[in-house]
Amino acid sequence: MKGAVLRKPTGFMDVYKHKPGNEKDRTHYCPGCGHGILHKLIAEALEDFEITDRTILISPVGCSVFAYYYFNTGNFQVAHGRAPAVATAVSRANPEDVVISYQGDGDLAAIGGNHIVQAANRGENMAVFFVNNAIYGMTGGQMAPTTLEGMKTTTTPYGRNPMTDGYPMKVAELLDSLYAPVFIARTSLHDVPNIRKTRSAVRKAIQNTMDRKGFSLVEVLSMCPSNWKMDAVASQKWIQDSMLPVFPLGTLRDRSAEAAPHEAGHSILDAAEVGRILELGEGGATALGRRQIEPRYANPAIRVAGFGGQGILSIGQALASVGLEYGYNVSWLPSYGPEMRGGTAFCSVMIQEGVIGAPDATQPTVLIAMNRPSMERFEKIILPGGCLLYNSTLIEVQPTRSDIEIWPVPITGIADELGNTKVQSMVAVGAFAGVTGLFGLDDIIGLLPGLFPGKSIVELNAKAVRAGFEFTSKARRI
Ligand SMILES: Cc1ncc(C[n+]2csc(CCOP(=O)(O)OP(=O)(O)O)c2C)c(N)n1
Ligand code: SF4
């Protein structure tokens, strides 16, 4: 007789790598939490179906925000409630892949309520695993749409009152009123027989997605001992006694057998076709002749950082726009946060020959640091061998890295000499071109009227770009 082999399914990573140097082989979930059980059922299915390599998991905001640290799949972590929207794009763009959206009840039923309804109504090809633990777990136990009547949460301290707070939302039943979904079930994790039923439902939803049958959703009742303020055993019993009467288990719909497979890529337009429809002309842009550049600056991931008012986002936009005119694929990703009130503002720009996988320059080839906090914050993430271009007018401290190329440029000082501090952003653009050799000076200056239409300071901007460019041509890097 064969002995049982206990090991992690290959659908999981070997270790949970939350922070570099802090790799763990154990979960971040609380003891008794249902998320871990559901993760395991999914990871086992991925291994058994041999689809780990072609699965893309969309993680939500919530306690399962770190799902991407566990699953050995392609991963996206998305804005709160937007998993179905991102899953739609990923599924349509990659019709051969298996797309899974994993969401909690705050994520799916509250802030993302409309997204899930629309994705289900369109019958998008995806498997959605919806963890209903009747509460917001991650943020410390606020009321969710699924919170039971009378249930105490931090936002319903006297118990959920339907007169003021509404009734528990039955998501599976709600989506079952739509025409398009192929499979909708509600299962639970509170005991072994129900975990087995959840296992089957998980596999059915994933199988449907592999077969391109359309939209499948499994609502999974799941324990949250920490916020229910119970131990693990009492939490399981609470599901049995309190949740099941409100959220009955079972398969609400299964049209898997009769549903016709979606034609792969049926709704994707050819890129050239899009260009023609939008009258973008050949290649979508006026391509300038590309320049000979050092390989280290080929396909740069750029982060631009400084304080609000330094034109950080404009620098990024200008670099991306000029890159586009050279016929590169480009992206510009601004970061809006409390930075808007005076701290560090930043954006990421990718200028690539190939497809841009992710628009966030988490390990930039080039950092343009316009003030001291931004240099101190981002110097450490520059790719070894990359480049730091910093505003030496405002940054009086020295960079610390010895494995990168360092360019101190008095960006604000040059702009002041030209008579207007505001054009420091254009000095930075010129300096970037001078350092990297990616763009020609005359090309940038020629594009300025189109980059900032209606701005009366084109001439001053041109002077600023030239000054930044020429400074880096004459100055020596460190
Ligand atoms: C746009 C936005 N709004 C609010 C939050 C705060 N927030 C983080 S997680 C969460 C709710 C998570 O609850 P749920 O989806 O039920 O997942 P659980 O943690 O219970 O697994 C909220 C409101 C946020 N991160 N982003
Ligand atoms: S707070 Fe609740 S949902 Fe979050 S990990 Fe802990 S038990 Fe799980």
C-alpha cells in the first residue's frame, strides 16, 4: 500500500517571501482562518490540472492581498474591488491562460460590487473565488455587505440593524439572476465534508475556465476567528449555526455541460486595426530615427521623484511622449498619495522595445531624484549598474551606492539662472537625454509645442532642455 506523502502542492511557491530577507515557510493568516484552506484547494487543483504555468491569479485588497506571495502562478495585485475588471483584461488578452479572481466580501460585494456584476453579466471567462466571512478582516472587523443581522462589528457596535444598515447581501443568488454565468455555487469551509464539496466546486470552476465556458463563481463561507472574536472551533460552529441559515449551501446553477466554449480572443482587435480606426497612422506615432545608445540604457525603467510642484509628473509625461515618438512602447504611471501635500511625489516611466509587462518601475534603471527625501527613499532600489541623476541644487548629501553611475546636476539652479524655477522639469528632461543618449536634443525641442500645447513658454522650455542636456554633455559623472 502506498504511504501518504505530505508536501506542498506545486501550485504554491516554496516559501512565503513577504519581505526580502524575511522568507517564511508559514502563512500570514491567523490560526483558524479559512483563506489558507481555500488557497490549498486552489493550489492542489492547479497542480493536478497541470496549469500552474498558465494560470494568472488576481489578488484583491483584503487579508488575501498577499495571495501573490503564495501562488506559483502569474500574479496581479489590484486596487480594491477591481479584480473582475483586471481579470477581464487579462483573460481577453491571454485567451490561452486560466484567469482566477480571488476576492473577499468587502472587496467583491462592497467597493467592487458593480465590477463583479458587470463581469458576470458579460460572462467573462474567469473563475471567481469569493470568500464570505461576513466581515472586513484586514482592516479590523468593520461591517461587510454580508454581515448578518444583529452581528456586532466595529461599525455596527449594537449589531447590524437592517433599518439603517441593510440586509446581508446574498451574492450567489444576486448573480444567479443574470443570464450569462455558467456556474454558481456556495460552499463552506467549516468542516471536512464541506471542505470536500468546496474542493469539487473549485475544480469545476477552474475546469470551466480551462474549457473557456465563461463565468464561474464559488462563494465560500469562511472563518474569521480574529474579528469574530472566537476561537477556531467556535468559528466553525458559528458558520454551522448562524451563517448557513442565511447563506444556504449548494449549486445554484451549473450550465457547464451545455455552455459553448468562448471563441478564443473573440473580442480582441488587432493592434494595426485599432491604429487604423483611431487614424493614428502607421505604427500609431511619427517614429523618429532611433539613436545608438549604450546597452545599459536600452529599455529603461525610469522613476522620477521629488516634491509636489517640481513638475514630477510632467517630467514623466514628457519622457514617455518623446519615447512614443521614437516608436517605443511606453507607459507612464503616476503615484498619487499623501505626497500631494508636500512629501515625495513620484511616477514611473517605461520606454521599451518589447511588451511592457508591468508599468511600475520597482527597480529602476534610472532614478531622477529632484529632492533629498526622494533620493534617500529610492536610491536603494536602483538596479545595480543603473543610474542616479540627482538635483544637486537641493540635495546637499552624497549618494551612498557605489554600484551605480551617479550624475549630480544642479537642476533647480540651472532653471533659476534661466529666470524661472518652474522650468526645472525641462532641465531634468534635457539632462536625462544627455546622460542616457536615448533622445536627441533637437528631437525633444522640436516636439515641445506638441507636448505642452497652449503653453506660452515653449521658448523657455527649449532653453531649459538645452541647458540640462549641455550640462550633462560637459559635466563628468561620478
Ligand atoms: C480604495 C480602498 N478603500 C479602502 C481600503 C481599506 N480596506 C483594506 S481591506 C478592506 C476590506 C477587506 O475586507 P474583505 O474584502 O472582506 O477581505 P478580508 O480581509 O475579510 O479577507 C478595506 C475596506 C483600501 N485598501 N482601499
Ligand atoms: S483577520 Fe480574519 S480573514 Fe484576516 S487572516 Fe485573520 S482570520 Fe483570516
